[in-house]
Amino acid sequence: MSWETEYKRRLQTADQALEHVQSGMRVYIQPGCAEPETLVEALMRRGPHVNDVEVVHMMTMGCAPYIAAEMEGHFRHNAMFIGPNVRDAINDGRADYTPINLSEIEDLFESGAMPIDVALLQLSPPDSHGFCSFGIGVDTSLTAAKCARFVIAQINDQMPRTYGDSFIHISDLDAIVESSRPLAEAKRPKSSETHLAIAKNVAGLIDDGAVLQLGIGGIPDAVLPYLCDRKDLGVHSEMISDALIPLIEAGVITGARKNFKPRKIIVGFGLGTKRLFEFVDNNPIFEFHPTAYTNHPMSVARNDNMVAINSALQIDLTGQVCSDSIGNQFYSGIGGQVDFLRGAAYSKGGKPIIAIPSSAKDGKISRIVPMLSPGAGVVTSRGLVRYVVTEFGVAFLHGKSIRERAKALIEIAHPDFRDGLYEYCEKTKWLQRPQVEEFAGTR
């Protein structure tokens, strides 16, 4: 049987395909900009006919209608990375959060610890051999498709065709729904003056030939314009955004000095706009892979001079980093932060970096604190942390004592909070405040 015949035999309407979702099932939704919105809309129409359906995914760019109050009892979302569209539902108790390293999510599917009943995907049209591309989002979705009992694919002619481990054959799909529509976009975050100051300090740590990983947020994106004078940078990252394109076009990012996968940008998924989608389409410099591969610390460590740049919400004076919650209110997720910081730590010449504003709420509170807020989770441990960067400088903590760490972090804290941080250290006998003259010189 030809793949064209198989394609036609599997072709259904969205509502027909979603009838395969039954009560008590677990449904996986392809995340990010690859979210199959036509299938999600049909899933909502299926909602009144089912109960206790668990919906699992990482951050999506759509509106996540299954977390609405009226859907309670029909659907319950389980986030493996929290996006703005589900944050309130999780903290209101109407949805769940599973903290996990991004590199380990796929093992949940493969081991049976989190079996997938139905996978909802969005793919490119098939090529002449019957293979569809996962396009802008391979991430955990290729593995979810391999493990799911039933696979429903939204075939969209606006999904780019990307290279790498990015393909699935028509014969591996159980139902096909055709839908031509623009992909969900992730607008580039605005960079504040503080972000730019931090980015400038981070850029000072990046040498020619470095291999970059850029996490989510305004700070990682703000770093890139400061690298225009570098040569032969490479990229090995869980994600990419529009911000990468100017450096590629300018010949700054070439991958020519990469010792692992030279001249290739290794990535799991893209979060961006139509410009990014068009740029990666049939572009052989990009290799999209499952995040179990891109994020595995040993894969990351194979890159010499690996620079991992990730953000955080709070850090205490011993070096414990909170990135997924504000106190006991869950905010985002572990994502790939630990994966890449650990990989960069193992890399020859690697630099694991936490980049964080020194304060929040218009300067009213310090992000460098004596102790993490009650309920705050430690994502990056004090044993793993290396470089911490704020708009006031760089602190290198690896191999440093508590006294040395506290002093280094206070020196890059916002000046308005340094006195209070020193007072805490004096009470705990961690550190004595420097003489007034010396201290004043650091302000």
C-alpha cells in the first residue's frame, strides 16, 4: 500500500479524530509554537462527553481552554513547565505541576511511568517518501508519538520542514486532520535597561568560538546583540528564538569551531514568530532533536567552551537558586536549566551562568536574599552554581566557602540592600562587614 493511500485512509475531521479521546485517558499536546490548535479546539468540543481526562504538556502558546473552571471534572491539566496561560489554574488548585528536568520527561513516556493514551501533534505535509516533519517543535513530541497508543496529527502546510531527528512516517499516524493556519507565535520579550546591563556583563564572559545555550526570557535574548564582534560562535540549545537570526546572517554564528556537530545548530524547539518559522524551513544548518538528546548533560558537555545562560527568580547568599516559584506560588518550571548548567560545568572551558536582576518590583525587593522565601524550590543547588551575573557585576562561586560566596553575592546585589545582607551575615557569623571606606568603594 502506498503512503498516499494510507494518508487518505487515515484522513478525518477534527471532531471525528477526537472521538478517540475517552474518559480517564491521558492526552499529550505538542507544546510551544507547534501546538495543534485545531485539535485543541476539537478537544474542547469533546469535553462535555468525557470525564477525568488528563492533559499533559510543557508550555504552550495557545489559550489552554481546558483549564477553564467550567471544564473542571472533564479535563485536568498537568504541566511539566508552566506557561502564563495555565499559571493561575495551577495556583488555584485546578491544575497540576510536575517538576522535572526537561531531559528526563521522555523517560516517563518510555518507561510507562506516564503512559500516553492519545498524542495530539502538528506536522508538516508529507514529503515524497511519506515522512512528515515535526517542524518547529521536536522537543518531547517525537517520543510521545512513539509511545502513545493513538496518534492524531494536524497536517499544516504552514508548518516548516526541519532537519535532524524530526520526522515521522504517515504509517505511524492513526488519524490525520488537515488544517492550514498560522502557527502560534511567541513574541520576543522586551529587554529593560536592567536586562541590557546584565546582558553586557554576561557577554563579557563569552569568547570567540563559544557554544551557546540560551534559556527563556528577556535576559538571554538581550545578550545576543552584544556578541556582534565575536567570531565563530556555535549553538547547542533546548530552544532558539528570533534573536538568533541576525547573528547567523552576520556570520557571527557559524559553528565552525564546534568540536561536536560542527557547523550545525542543535536545538529541540523554537519559540518565536513567523520570521523564525520561515528561517528554519528547509535550512540545513539547523538540526532539531528530542530534548532527551539536546539536553542530556553528557551531550551538552561534548561541546568544548559551552556557555549556558539561564535566568532565575531568587538566589540566597549560599548560592541556592530558585527558578520555578515565587515562594509557594509556582511560576514556571525546571526546564533545561539544570541539564545545561551541569553539561556546561562538565564541558572543557565551559561556563554555567545564572543571570538575574538584582531587584524586583521596581527595586522594592532584593532578588539576592539571606534565605529563599518560604516554599521556594531550589532548582540549581549551591553545589552546581558557578557564575552569577547581575547588572552590578559577576560573582564566581564554584569552590568558594560560604563566607566567600556571601561576600561575592553582596557585591553584585543592589546597593540599597547590601547593608541588610551584611547585617544578616553578621548575625549568622558568616561574614563581617568591611570597613565603611572599603564598603563605600563597592557601591
